[in-house]
Amino acid sequence: MSRSDRALWAADALHRANNLTQMSSSLASLGSGKRFGPVADDHVGRARALSRAYAELGTVDGSDRHVPCAPLLMAIVERLVALFGEARSINVRIMVEPVALPHDQRRALTLIASELVINALKYAFPDEAAGTIDVSLRQRGPDILLSVADDGCGMPANHAHGRGQGTGLMARLCALLNAAMQCDTGPGGSTIVISMPLTAAQ
């Protein structure tokens, strides 16, 4: 990937993070009226918490210093599921190791996790079905592995083969990280693994 492409796609990831901040903030604003009851007030609090996490992800830092991935990745995933999945009895289990990356790479990796969790919430559990989403981040040999799995109905064919909404973003983010994506989907659920060479984090 050329230096100009990397800069362009890093800017695209930043733009996406800021858009998600605005979306979460708008959700919170929609529920701020008094006509909403206690449950909606709780929803507002979750939307605001998600907005704060995305805002931190979108913070620009020009340094090359490495920052921990786990705290922000966990915050965004947990808040996404709390906001959009808890009422449907969708739970999340997270297992993350202490991986550190430069800011732009942490942003790209966390946005990939966010996009995969959003897809699972949207498609894996139709008709108010309950279920579980598992998210893991770990280092194995020369690679950093991000895995998002669910026990839902399986991914639609257009998503499984890279033609669904958001797959262009996923491709750009993976290219930014020099990462590969593997998808295993069927009636028992889906597992998506992003494999990023550790050299990309140096």
C-alpha cells in the first residue's frame, strides 16, 4: 500500500469514527425529552456512553506511540450490545489480551470489531431471538487475531461473500492493517477472524 493510500484510508477511518460519535450522540438526544420513561432514560445513558467511546476513538494523535487496544475496544463492544441487544437478550463475552498499536491502527482494528458486532446484532438474531456474541483479541505467533463469533442464524450470502453493506469499509480497514479476513458461517452461527501481521504494528 502506498503512503498516500494509507493516509487516505486512515482519514476515512477517522471520518467513520466521528460519524459513529455523531450517530450515538443523536440517539441520546432523541431520548432526552420528558415523554420518555425510565427505560428510555437508561437507553439515553447507554447512547451517551457509546458516543463518548467513539469520540475517544476519533481523537487525533499525531504521535507514533503505541496505545492499549483492550480498554476502548471493550467499551465500544459492551456499549453496542447493551444499547441494541440487551432488550433482545443478546449477550456479549469478551476476551482480550494486552495488545498495543499506534492510534490509527487501533482505530482501524476497533472499527472492524464495531462493524462486525453491528452486523451480528442486525442479522444474526432475527425475530427477537436471543443469543451470544463472542469477541476476542489475542496475539498468536507473528499475528494479532481479532475474532467476532455468534451463535445466531448465520450470515446472509451477500455478507458472507463480501458484497453486503459496509464491506467496502471493511476491505479498506483490513488493507490499512495489511490484514486478512476469514469468514465461517452456517445455521449454527458465524465466526469472522481478522489476522493482522505483527509487523504492521511496528
